[in-house]
Amino acid sequence: MRSKLMVVAAGLLACAGTGSADDWPAFRGPSGDGRSSEKSAPTTWGPDKNIKWKAPLAQPGNGSPIVSNGRVFIAAQEDPEGKKRSLYCYDRKDGKQLWVQTIEFGKVVEKHDTNTHSPSTPAADGKKVVVWHGSAGLHCYDFEGKKLWSRDLGAREHHYGEGTSPVIHGGKVFLNSGPDKKRVFAGAYKLETGETIWEKDEPFKGDGNMNEDGQELGSWSTPLVLKDLVIFAMPTRLVAYGVEDGKLAWSCAALRFAKGDVAHSSPMLAGDIVVYNAGYNGPSVGVKLGGSGDVTPAWRNPKSQTSIGSGVFLDGHVYLPFAGANVIECMDPKTGKTLWKERQKGPFWGSIVTAGDKAYVTDQKGRTVVFKPNPEKFDGVAVNELGEDSNSTPAISDGQIFIRTFKGLYCIGE
């Protein structure tokens, strides 16, 4: 039985699209929180087991697949240098490629060896799909592949490269533009036309790559949309803006850390508390909703595991994947206390997602760990291998699981 906090969270979280309830139309699902409405999904698969179809991919990518109105979308690069950035559309029934739209960018943008030039996840509403190609722009297409609009939001320059994803809500597209050496901003744009509704510059010290202390600086975090707020994890703070006008509601400057100012994962809503884990071994914080201006966290742990993938809130507890120590952890969001942690084989860059009473998270070797969320102990169900590297998050839709590896896009179904 879902807890009262779960009910509060369901009421506050915004649906990312207007398609079927079975759709997975954005990064971390229909509400951007990793939870699906599915009662069940496959728990076992392998290269020759429960694979409904596989679509080959020419280049590796860190972005995740989405599913909307019978289509599967994925952002990709056509060449190792990222001079051509694409959005692919597949028929979810059989994996047939329906269309591809490619931006002839023609430039080489700096990035880290662990990143790719297709690190972003598209977002859709059942009729339109938006893809963020970073320096190559923000683009919107209809479901037949016709371009509706494009926005050049400036070059993104950072030695680790790009990585945020757009979110659609209420006829708006929300985007964290960073990281960048010159200008980082949170923005809202009209889904219909691409016109700017509001943009809010994020102040930073240093040269964009490094902060004023010579430590790493940047945010690759995808925003979380609530009923009337959109929450961004920026390098040094959590910041909440009004959905309609971009008015600052509150900010919490509690993410700084000796190793740098880094944000990878997305904020999580746990009842009436926003939970966040900074990058590297940075702090974890819990910020209670309802405050204004500069707020103090309800709790703050000064150090945690290396956080890249995002966690999920279920039945009063938060479950988190970590990259540095290869662990899955259970946390009490009211106090920030760790209840248990379980070491796995590989680092997790993917985020945790759920179907029914099970959770799924994919590691960098393409192994997907399936477990039952349990605040008392780690309750493992299965570990499924595809034999191909992956830095992506599974999409769950209509009893099927969609996983992107460095070599292909898989549809898994029993």
C-alpha cells in the first residue's frame, strides 16, 4: 500500500506529456520521477531471450529512449566527432525505422572521453517531439518527422561536454542549458513555436570548466517539474522557479564541495521534501517545500557516493544508484540517513525506474539489476546482461522495456 507521502508526491508531480498512460515520454518517465504506471514488466532477459527487436546504432550515445504514441525516439550522432546530430523515430511494434532528422552541425565540440555527442534524452507529448542537441540547437518535430521549429541557444563549451535533457509540461519546454564557459541559464520555451517564455541566468565563478578554486564546475542535471514549480540542480545550489513566469520561489545554496561544484543527477520529490545528491562525492541534501528566498536544508550530509544516475522515491523511502562505489542504497528522505547499501558489479550511470513492485537500473556494462524496493534490506530479483556497454536509463511502456546500449536499441518483452 502506498504511503501518504507517495500520495502527496503524486499530486505535486507533473505529467510530462499528454499521450497514453502507458507512454514513457521523457527522461525518467511520464512524471520525471522514474515511476511508471505499469503493473509488471519483464524481469529476465539476455541477448537471445525475451528480445522482441533490436535496432542497430552507428555510434555510442548516453541519452535514453522515450516512448510516445506508438513511437520510440532516440537522439544519436552520425559520426564520432558529432558533426551530425540526429533524432531517430522507430515503430514500437517491430523496431522499424520510420524516419530520421539530422542536423548538419559541422563543428567539433570538446567533450570528455566518457561522454558522447548524443547525451540527451528527447521529450514528447504524443504529437510533438523535442530534442536538445546542445551546441547544435533545440529542435521540435511532429510525429511524421516534419520540423516545426528550431532554436539556436548558443554554443556549449565545456571540457566534459553536454548532457541535459528537455522536459515538456503544460505547453512549455523546460531546459537547463549548461554547462558552458560563458553563459548558463534555466529556460522555458513555447512548445508550439519555440519562442522564449523566460530565461534565468545562473551566476558562477571561475572559467566555466573550473570554479574559482580550480575545481570542477558544471551541471548536467535535468529539471524536475512540479505542479507550479520547476526545480533545477545547478552547480552550487538547488533553485526553484515559477512554471509560468520564471519568478524565483526559493534557492538552497548547499551543494558546494571541496572537490568541485558538480550536479549530474536530477532532483527527487519525496513527499514534501526535495532530495538531491551532488556529483563526485559531494553532499546530499533534503529541502522542505514551502519555503521562500534563501532556504536552509532540512538536513545535509556533507559527503556521499559519486552520483550520476538519479534515484526513485517509493513508499516513504528513496533508492539511489551510485557510480563510484557501484552500490544501490536505501535512504530515509526525512533525515538523510542511509538504511542499507548493497554493492554491485559495475558503476551505475543509469537512473532507477520502476514497474509494479520492482525497480530496474542498468550499469555501464549493460547489466540491468532488478530488485524489489524494501527498506529493510536489498531484495534482488535478477541481473540481466546484454553484453554491450550502456550509460542510459531504461524506458518502461505497456509491459515492455526499452534499453539503449552503445551498439543498439532493444525492445524487451516476454
